[in-house]
Amino acid sequence: MNDQTDQKDVPMGFAQLYYTSCEHGLSGYAGYQFNAATPGVDPRILREVERFTVYEPPRSYTAERVDDHPVNLCYSPDVGGVPVLSRVVSSGDDPSGRPGNYFAHSLVAAGPGEAGPLPAELWEADFWAEAPVHGPDLPELSELSELEVGPGPLDRERTDAWVRRWPPEVVARLLLAADDAVDDARPLVLVADSASVAHWVAALTHLLSPERARLLSFATYCGNPDEALVHVIGVPPGSDTTLWKGRFTVYDPESDSVDGLPGPGSRAWAVADRLARLGTRRAAELWRRALPYASGREGPLADWGPVLAAAALLDGGAPCGRDLRAVREWLPEAVEWLAQDDAAALVHRILDADTVAPAGARAGIRNGSAGGPSGGPGGAAVGGSTDGTLVGAADGPTARLARGVSGGGFARSARGVPGRPREGVPALGGPPNGGGSWSGIPVRSTDPADAADAAGAVDTALDHAALAGLQRVAHRLGGTTGVTERLERVMVRRSLDDIAAGRPAPPVAPMRSESVRGAARDRVAALLDGRRGEVCPDRAVELLRWARAGGLAPPAESLERYGGDVIAPLLAGSRLPDPATRALVAAHPEMRRGAAAGLAELPRDRLAALAAGPVGALFADDRDGSSALLRELRLLGTDSRTDLPGLLSYVVSVRREGRTAEAPGRAEYDVDEDLLAGVWGPGHGPRAVLLTLRALRPGTLVAPGVGGWVAEAMTSPPEEGRERAWRELVDEVSRHWLRTRLPEPGQRVVVEWSRVRPALVALRAAGDERGPDRLGAVYGNVRDTHPVVEEVTRRLVVRMLLGWRRCASLAEALRDCPAEVFEAYCEAVSLRLAEERPDTATAALVYRTARHEALTGHGRSQYLDASVLSLAVAEWRRRHVVRMRRQLPRESGSGFDEWAQRLRGPRGHGLFGLGLWTGGRRS
């Protein structure tokens, strides 16, 4: 029990201790004490051994018949930090005559033990002392060597015969109870004589794993189990166990039913039942064979199920479904410590078993009938390959690797080298006694999920989740073992068959076998191309999801062809695409490209309606030029029209993308009449054209008709009040690169306005003081110009005249202006005077202007008075007339009063019924 890495081959010794009530001992006085001991034992250990070996004979036994009292062989792996095995016997009266004395012979190991005989094997061993040392001179006890201690009488041959006396279910249930007790579950109390308890304990330790066996503490007899801090406790037959059943698992092998034992878990039961049916001799071979494949972290029996199953598979035994399932669930973790050849061989064995499984069983698992996680919608499973590119013996058997285990003890870390033959250990398929393979022993399952296995079931067939787990294992192993290519061929064939049959895409990691990747890509392309029948969108979603997970990039041509042949007709026939179609268009640019090309063949109005709805939304965020037409129509159909120049610029960029990509239905120009009408609508004005020109950058490809569109706004008179936009437009055109593309009328307007504009600027700068002198230049420059130039000039001159406030200048201007200007001025004044709140200041100015000497005797003076002022003032309210009167000079007051009285007639006393006018306010 020295350090296993440095001294594992050095024979281990055991210190001896005698403890009893005697006159002469190590304490120097009479009483209970250590009678003799091997020198050097730690006093702390002596105190713990003293408490550990306390003995009280059963009360039902007579004190005189000590030979009938039970023997307590007790063991604990941790008594003061070291393993201790003690044999305690009743010895009658002590030297003073008091009854109840006992003698304990203890063996103390130097450290945690991993070699030598198991403690329970030493029942009735020859070296046990029966009595203390007598005499005053106490000899020192020598240390017993491992050769002197073992092997014990209760060897595997005797325990094997013992367990075969009992039903395997009893043995398995007691084995599980003891195994659970090691993990701090309820201790196991066996109601039996001490010899039977010793046999049971020896048998259980022979069935447990070597390391677990040395952790199992026991006492073959204890008068009070509450005081025994061990896992298995023996109590004599006839004991009253009523008070113990709440704290212990109590069982009488002779009379109790196994139903009183705790119910086992399915994983632990599979191991325990197998061990119980093997027996203790063949269990040793099983453990010796399995230990090289363990991680070293296994504990209870449930942890050992896949390890034992792996040993069976590597030994070439006939596999059962439960073993295959356990191994394949364990392999993704076990590949971390298994030898590469061992892990690869296990994968091949699992695939071999899957190959011989009935096709219907595999289909049942993939359909979900066997509880596989990849179950899906109904549909006939495809048992064989449907594609010539994936044919071949992908699931064929492989050569078996020779297996063996190293000889020697059950060392925790001194494992054999996996994958190499071990000498001195026969294969489990042919044990030394000529019996059958251990894996052929049936196991009675307590798990309903294993019922299928017992009936010849489908557990050997692999579902997609199991294949995905094996794929992760194969990838960890690399490509040297050939397992990756074989496994991935199976996965590709079954996955594509299932997808085509209507089932969901199975889980898969990126494929690493180049040959498999190429074959899989070809088959995916064939399915998308329709060479094996059209694949509907929901199947295509699953197919491409699986391909993406497997690291397979389908050919872009196949995706584009599917988009044009399948997706485009579906989008054209429905205003609300189904989820699968939306998913395909969103996830695959090549498919969007093909769908856009197919939709571009539709009539323009039909395509515009689709683009403005859910179909167009699928392409709204696309950045591929192939969808330029759809995106343009969607922009024009759904834009909020809050930034029309921005909309125009964005559509121009989209059109450029379309021309670069040579998209079907692409526009020939960046800007044409259709686009301008779509952005600005019909009847565009100068403001729209002005913003368009400012948005056009040099290099923009403009259609020939755009010049006419611009000239149309320039040659049409703007709406009243929009003259500024017209002027800004003409000014913009005069310096814009598009000017040379205008038709002749537009060019004429630009040239003629360039002559008139300076005269108007000078007129505005002169004001009403020098304005009359500037009007002649304006009239001269505007003569014989384009009608729109004449119209805009007339409006601007009238607007400036309305702003003049000097009567002399206004009278002179009205006298000499063209008739069209005079008429326009009179009309503008009439509109101001006809408002609900008339412009009385303008009315007063016109009243004075009409009477100015510059217009005296002129017909225009009479027209202003009779046709403009009189008609308006006659309808005014009294307060408006009063307000006009107040804005006249005092010298004009009397004449205005007479004019107004003639115009409005008598309406009361005084002026307008207000009494005599004094020129001021009424008091």
C-alpha cells in the first residue's frame, strides 16, 4: 500500500495490533488495552482502532458459550487515515472475572490499499490470533507481509459457488444496495450469521470494480448497527429490526423478498444484473478486460455500463442493442482518453450492427417510432441509396482489431496500453473454462425502453442524433482510421433520403471527407435542379439547412435556377409568400437573383403591384443588382414622399446596380421620363425640376426626353406666387450641364431671361424714386420674347409697382406702361380692395394717384377711379372708409368727403351718418 507510482511492485506489509482486557499490556495497568502491537503505529490510529473494534455479544446468547458468539470481521478503508481490517471474537471473562471480554486482532495497512487480497477474503484465515500474549514480558509483534496475509480462504471459487445458490435478481439487488451505500445511501443490514455475512460481503466485493471493492466497509456482526460506521452490517438471525428499517436497508436473504430492497435505476441495473449472472470468477475477467478503457473517474456501477459494453464490442462479442446505445452515447466523451484504434474500432462495430439492422427498424427510428430525436412527419423511409453518386458498401463490416488487457492487480492508474495485445489474459469470447462469451448472458431489464432490445429490436439501428454524435467522435480521430469517410457516407445518404421523404433536416457537423463532400454537393444540386423531381420550398429549406450545417455549398447555378424555376412562379401567384419561400429568399442571394430574374418577365403593372407588397419586401434590403427593378418599383410604390430628391438619388443608385449586374428588365438610363413621373407625379412644376437638377450629378446617364421634361416647366407660366421657383429654375439651368440637352424653346427662355433679368434687378434697386426711369429698359428687353418671359416679367413689374408709395412716380409709371401692365396692376389692386379686410393704404394711394397732375385728363385716371376704387369702396363697411380717410393728407379731406358722399349716397346725418366731419375724432 505504498505509493502506487513509485513502489507499486514492492510487497506491502501490515502492522498488527492485539486489543483486549488483560493484566499486562502497553498501558502498564490492568484493563482494556492494547496487549501487543507492531512498533511505530501512530497513537491516533491506536485510539481509532480501539473505538472501531468495540464488541458486545448478542443478549440472546449465553455468556458462557463464547464459541457460539458471532465473529466480527470488520473493515474500513479509513480508520485514522489508513485501511484497517480487524477480527473480533468473544473471549468470556477477563482476568478479574468480569464477563463480556473480547479479543481483537487488527491489521493496519501503511496507506490506501490497491493490491493484495480483498479484506472479506480473509475470513477464517490461518494467521488470525485467538488470544492475547501472556506473561509480563510482552514481545513486539512483527509486521505481516502480503505473502503471509493472502490469499484468503474466501476466494472467487468459493464466492462463485455461494452466489449461484441464490437467484441472480437477489444477488444483483444486494450488489446495488451495497454500491449505493458506498455513495452515502442507507447502509445495508444483512440478517444472517456472521459466516453468511462474510460470504455475502466477499461475493459483493468480488462483483464490484476493483477500486470500488476496497471502498466497501463492513462488519460481519454488530449488536447495534447505529454504532457501526460501515456500509454493510451483519446482525444475527432473530434480531428485532423494526427500529432500523427507517435508517438502513434491512434484508434477510433467507426469508425476505427483493421487493423490500430499493428500486434500481436502469443503467445501474443493467451492470449489476450482468455481473450477477456472470458470477464472481468471470466478473474478474470482465473487470480486467474493461479497465484499460476506463477514464479513471468511474465510481458507482451505473458509470461502468458503457465501459463494460465497449470491452464486449472490442472483444468481438455479439452486440446487443442496449450495449450499442450505451457505447455510442459514451464515445463522444470517451474519445478523450481511448486509444485512437480502440475508438475507431468501436465506431466501426456500431456501424456494422447498424448495417445488419432491418431497413424497417432504421426507418422506424427516423420516423420517431423508436423514440429517436429526429422523428418527423410521416413518409416512407428510403432504405437504400437513391443516388448513384453515393453507392457502395458504405456500411460494410471492418476488420476486427486484436484486443487484450494487461495482467497484474487492479491498480487505479497503472492501466495497460489500449490497442495492444495483453499477455496472460484470455479473451472474454473464450474464457479459460470454455464457457460462452460474457456478452451472451441475457440481462433482465427493469427499463421499459429496453423491451425492444429483448424482442430483437431496433436498438442496433442508428438515428440521426446517434450518427451526429459518432461524427463528432470520427472528427476527433482524424482521417487515418477511415471511419470518417464511412460514417459520413452513411449520414449523407440517410439524411438526404429523409429530407426527400418529408422529414426534418437532421443534425450534422461540417463534413471532412472530400469524396463525401463532393458526392453530397452533386446530389444536393441534382435535387435543386429537379432532376429527381421538383423539391418544394419546405423541403428545400430543410435541404439547404442541412447542407449549410454540413459545410456543403451547393452550386450557385443550382440555387439561381431553383429561384427562377420554382420560387418566381410561387411569388408571382401569391401576394403573401409562404414561410418556406420567404426563408429561402432571405437566406440565399443566388436564389433571390434567380427569383428576381423570373419576376422581371411579368408585365410592368403586375410587377409594380407585387413589389409594393410582401413580395417586394423580400428584396427590399437586397444589395445584388439583379433585384434592381423590384427594388425600384417598391421604392416608388411605398416611399413616404418626404424627401423626393433623396428618393430620386436612391433610385438612380439602384438603377446603376442593375446595369452593372446586367439584371433582366433593367432601365437603360439612370434618369428617364418614367422615373421622373414616378417620383414627382404628373403636372410637375418648376420646383420639382429645380430639385431634380440639383440632385443630378455629372456622369448621370440621362434619357433624351429628360431635356423636354425640364423645358416643359420652363416654358409654362408658373402659378401665381411661384415665380421665384421659376426664376431659380431658369438660373439653375443656365449653369447646369444639362442645358445643352434642352429643346429649342427651353434654350430660348434661358437666353431671353438672361437679357431681361438685369433690367429687373436694376428696376428693383432704383425703387419708386428713380423707378420710372428704369421701366423703359425693362419694356424694351422684354419685347418679342417668349410668352413665359413676358408673363413673368409683367408679374414682377406689377409686384414692384404695388410696393411703390410715391404718387408722382406711380402716376408716371401707370401713364407710360403697356396696357397689359396697367390691366394687371388694376386687377391686383382690385383683389386687394375686395378682401374682407381691404388694403385701405393702397386704396388711399390709388385715390391720390388718380388725381395726380401726371394723370390729369388721362383715361387711365378715370379707369382707376371708376372701375377700381369706386366699385370697391361702395361695398366697404363704414370703418374701412373711415380708415382710408385717415390715411389721406388734410388738404385732400374735403374732396374725399364729397367723392365718398356721391359714391355712397345719403346714409344719415353728417358724413356717412356720423355728423359733421372736423378732420379729427368724434368727441
